[in-house]
Amino acid sequence: MFHYPRWKTLLILGTVFLGILFAAPNAFEPLGIHVLAQKLGLKPMTLGLDLQGGANILMEVDKKDLTEKVQQQLMGDIRATLREQKIGYTNLAKTSDGVSVTLNKPEDAAKVTPELNKLLQPLDSGILSAGVAVNLFSLTQNNGQYVFAIQPKGFEAKMQTSLKQAIRVLENRINGLGTTESAIQQQGANRISIQIPGLQDPDRVKNLLGSTAKLTFQLLCHDQPSTANALPPPDCAAYPRKEDVDATLAAKMKADPTVKELSDTEKKALPQMWVQTAGLSTVDGADLTDAQPGFDSQTNTPEVTFKFNQKGALRFGKLTAENVGKPFAIVLDGVVESDPVINTPILGGSGQISGHFTIEQTNDLAITLRSGALPAKLVIAEEATVGPSLGADSIRAGVYAAIAGLIFVMIFILLPYGFFGIIADFALIINLILLIGVMSLFGFTLTLPGIAGIVLTLGMAVDSNVLIYERIREEWRHGKTALSAIETGFTAALRTVTDANVTTIIAAVILFSMGTGPVRGFAITLGVGIITTLFTAFALTRLIMAYWVRRYKPKEINL
Amino acid sequence: MRWKPIRLIPDDTKYPFMRLSRFGFFLSGILCTLSIALFIFKGLNYGIDFKGGTEIQVRGTQTVQMDDLRKKLDSIGLGKVELQQMGTGNDVLIKVAAQAGDAEGQISQKKIMEALGPSFEKRAANTVGGSVSAEYTQNATGAVMLSILFVLVFLSFRFEWQFALGAVLSLLHDVTLSLGLFSLIGLEFNLSVVAAILTIIGYSLNDTVVVFDRIREYLRRYKAMGLADLIDFSINSVLPRTILTSMATLMALLALFFFGGEVIRGFTSAMIWGVFVGTYSSIFIAAPVLIMLGTKREVSATQAKASKGR
């Protein structure tokens, strides 16, 4: 073992050199020379949100809301189908898990059933059995009464597609905010994790992310409610006006400042406006291509201007051309934003929404309109915000702990091993540098528990040196020559150390896969630390010992 | 450089560990029973990771008068508000359970900040919803189970089933005692503590494997020695290493405990306890179990050779 071929020596020293090179940028910023790192194309470790400050939000699709959306859409489809077939019906209503409708004449069923069967919405069942279609609804008919029930498997598939769609929408919204380096990704089967570093105003972002932003342009119904609790006629929907909602909300907020929105029941209690829901009288916000915040040229109040794509422009043009002189409603998330009268046909495919906005609101509304509507409401499942000042404190605490830990362990190992302890201390420092180098190279995120992992690694890294030295010492005391004791020491210890470290790696891998942010950070440093430890103990320390043995030919071991 | 190294541990110790292990079993039995009783009757002080709720860390402009703060926060209708002073005394950690109708914790956060007034700065906030916390509980339990299972498989493969069983028993012992300690002193039990417990499992195993490795080697070398003597001899041989490593790890952990800040103190406390328990259990639980299970020497010798040849 005392003879190392040149290539092996170079390989070991080269690895150490690369480790130092990759770790170096982490020291540049405190030294104020981080330009150098950029020139070399090297990056320091990525800091977790708990260290640099920021928000970590876990959102999930609101099942109740998605169910409602699905039901509403189906009811619209049923209505359209039956009208197309010119078939009378009654009792079109939501059930607890679907929609039901009754034909006026049961004998129409034969004609209607194949048409209604087209509404079952086959969906790709996704990850589990790709390519296999499952229906979102099942349909049963009894004497002219149809019952659509949501299928659990179909609903799951719907959740999946909704989630993917929501992720795209959220990406657009976050990018619209101009925050860099935010990460949005699916987590687990039904959640979205959003990480936004260095966030100043988390509440604004949460509102921006959570609002559904469903925008429609709908003609007003012929009749408008005459009494407070009047039911809208068929083909009409009732929505409150923005002014009323704002006024009520303001009054409520005065009494209780924590209120942030009105509940659905509260909204229903307000004076309502009836708008047409039939297909031809509405244009959907999904056909928007652009939305920008701006100001009304006359009143100088904030507004949002928007542009339709070709399909939307055609539809909007036709709608406005056929209804000059009539009012229409701009409905956003179930509230009538405004109800201007159509003065002239709007053929250019652009328009504006005005009134009742602050500048920040128009900014955010433009972003949400541009990015499209969410398939359903998103709710926050978990949220962690760390202010930048706390992050800085954590970094400082972590660095102090690491330095203190390093000094403690280094002194501690010098006491029993003397000269050999110096080699161990050197290996320990190289180990730390390599660990930082690997973390930087692969872009692993350093979290506060990650720092704990590093400090713990310092303690446990010494173990392999202790095992080797104790073994050498034992062999020496049992009468072996110095050379043979060292040799046996290394070979015998290697087996023990590998066996022992595999168990720690098992723990690290499980920790990682259990993985939520901070814990994962710990698992990474622990795992990487084991690998660098094996390298420094059995490549580096061994190389140094081999060199020492060849150079000084020791006759005794001072351990 | 010539200095005489200082030996912290005497050489050639001959402690009769296996004879002492009877007391060890007795002691561990009592402690484990106590731990389980504590766990059942007192339970753990679960953090919001596991029970859901909202946690806010605030900093006041001066040392916070906790009684005033408590009075202020008890009257805002968020139920029982837990307060904990941190660091220099300007920082306070405020915890409330999940509120009906506010699964997202936004209202709780607002209410608290408003009750505190402008002299407090929100430094960090953390909300965990019910669905996530249930999942975390499941994941954490699953992770501990899974790691124990993997260890069982790995050790049966590398050693023999008696060794694997001994190691797993000592692991269960460590986990039980860790839970017992957390229940006893009521320290918050959160995800990082679970991480600590998994690390304890890793550490304790590390220690156990070193002892087992030596036993396996001596089983092969000293064919005539009685099993109990042989195990004593093995443990005594690796004793300097066991103590040095535990102390080095403790050094690092103490540095973390004193300098690493409040956030990871729960983790560090668990680990410090784990180092003691893990070291103790590899000597007094894992090794004696080998005798109780009647490890067969011949098989073990061939097995060891086979695995060495691999």
C-alpha cells in the first residue's frame, strides 16, 4: 500500500484541487471578490429559503370548487344539447355528486340518450395507466330522468389535468411579477410547490396566485330582478355588482380588519344582476391574448386594456354588432365589474375594463388575465415565509456553529493522536472543502438543517480516522512492525467503515425521499458528507501516510 | 513534532460487559416501559408540522414582556396561544392551532400581527394545513419503519440474522427512549426531530456495526473462546474508538447546540441524547442479544469469510 502509481496520486490530488476550486466561490462573496467567480463561471452554493429569506407555498386544487366547476360546465352542456335537439326538460340541478335532469316527455329518451352520452368526458387516466380513458361521469336513465354522477377515477384524472394547467397559469403569473429564480413544480400527486426567494410582500403574491381570474363578457338578461330574492329565469345567472361587494366588504373590514373577502352567501344577499348564460351571448376570457394596465384617457382612473385572439375578436365583434344599444356585463370571478352599454360594434378585438381599481390592482389583474384562468380555486396547504433578517441571522448562527464545531473536533483529535492527529485535522479541513465543493458543483441547496448536517459530518468524519488509528495502534502494540501495522490498520478499518457508513447512507436516502425542504437539505449534506469522508479517509489520508512512510521509514509508531 | 499523545482511555480494558448486561437489560426495560407509558399517557408536544396550525416568529423593539403579550393574544379569539421567548428576549415564537374557516392561516396571522401592534416585526411565518400535516405524520412513521426494515435486510445480508435482529432491537430501544425523552421534557416534536431520530438510527447502527464487525472477526480468529468472553473482548477492543468517536460527535453537536441558533435546537437536543443512547445500546442491547439468540459460531465464520471474499 505504500507505493502509489503516479496516476493514482495525481487523481487524488486532482480531486482535492477541483474540490477547492468549486468551493472557492463561496468565500468570494464575503471577501468582496465575487466578480472573480463569475469570470471563472463558478457558482457558490444555492441557499435555501430559510437562509436567504423568501416564501415557500404549497397549494392544492380545492376539490369542492373543482366539483362545482365540473357540475356547472356539465349543466351548461346539457342545456345546450337539449336546446339543440329542441327537447323540453325540467329540474336541471346539481346533486351531491353530479347533475340530474328530467325530460318533459319520457319517450324522448331514445333520441336524447346517445346525445347525452357524448357529454361523459373521457379523460386520460394519467400516470397509473396511461392511454386508458376513464369517463368523468357515469350516466343512468330512469323513465326520462337522467342522473350524471362524477366517477372517482375520472375525477382524479380531472384533478391531474387541472393541476398541470394550474402550474402553467401560476408560472405565467409569477413571471409576470418579475421575480426571478422562483420555482414552481408539482409535489406529490396533488400539490404545487411554489418557492419565491426574497419576497417583500407575501400577501400580494398569495392573492395573485389564488385568484381564479375567470373573465366573461355576457349580455344582460331582458328581465332584471324586481325583488331581493327573485330567482333568475332559465338561461340567466345572478351576480352581484362590484360596487356593492366593495362597499359591503369595506364596512365589514371596518368592524373586523381580518376579513379579506365576502362569502358566497354574503354575495348572494346583495342586489343581483341577471346576465345571459346561453352560448352565443357570452365571450370567454380564455380568448384573450393580451392585457395591460393603463389609465382611462378621460377620467384618468386606472383600467385594464385587453386584446382578443382572432376567434374571440370575431365573436366579440358579432355580439356587439348584434346588440348595439344594449348593456352587457363584464364578469370576473362571479362579480360584475362593470356593465357598459354597447355604443358601437367593437370589431378591432380590444377593449378595456375600468372603474373601482387601484393601480396595483390593475397591474395584478392584467397579469392574471394574461396568464389565463385557473381551472379551479387553489388553497394554501402549507406556507412558510422567512424574512431576510431572520435568514441572515440563521446563516451567521450556522457559520459560527460550523467554525466552533470544526475547532472543537480538531483540538479533540490532536490530543490522543499527536502527529497523526495533524494528518486527521488536515483531512477534516479538506473534507469540509470537498463537501462544499460538491454542493456548489451540483447546485444542491444549503438549508439551516443542512448546515447542521455539515457540522454533524465533521464529528462523524473523524470516526473513520479514529477507526484507522486505533487499529494501527492495536496492531503495533500486538507486536507488528510499524509498516505492517499501518497496512493492516487501513485494510481492516476500510471494511468496518464501509459497513458502518452504508447504514448511515440508508438513513440519508430515506430522509431524502421523505423529503420536505429543510429535512431534505439535511439528508443531502449528510449523504454527500459520507462520500467525501470515505474519500478523505481512504484516499487522501492513506496517500499522506504512504508518503510519510516512504520518506521517513518509521521504526515505531507514536500513537 | 514530538509530543506524547494523551490517552483518554486506558488500554486493554477488561470490563465484563456481558455480565453487566443483565443490569443493562433491567435498566433499559424500566426506561422503555416508562417511555412507552409517557408516550401513551402524556403524549408528545407535536409541532404544527404534525397537528396543523400557524406559527409566527416576531421581534419586538425591546425585551418582550411575556405576560402583557399573553394577555393581548388570549383575547383575540384564536383559542389557546402558545408563546415562547427566544434568543435575546426580543424574539417571540407564537403558535396557534388551525382555526375553523381559516385553513390557510392567513386570518390568524393578520389577527396576531394586529394585536401586537406596529412595534413588532414579523420575521417568519409558517402555516401547515390539516391535509399536509396528516400526510407528514404518515410519511414520518413510514420513514422510520422503512429504515428499520432496510437495516434488517442489509445486516442479514452482511452478517447473520441474529446480528440483524440484535441491531434492530437496539434501534427500537433508541427510538423508544428518544420519544420518551421528548415526551418527558415536552420539547416540541416536529419534522426536524424525526430527521434527528433517523440520524440517531444511522449513528446507533454505525456504532453497532463497528462492534459486530469486531465480533465477527474474533469469532473467526478465536475459535475456542466462549461467546460471552469473546463479545466482551471485542467490545473492549473497540472501546477506545467508541468513546473517542462519541466524544468527537458530541463536540460537534455541542457547537451546534450553543451556536447554531434556536431553530435547530430541538434537532440538536435529540441528537445529543441519541449519541448517548446509541452508544449504550450497541454495547448493552445489541451485543447481549447475540448470546440470547445463540449465534452459531461455525456458520458465522464461513459467512464472514464469504463476505470478506466478496
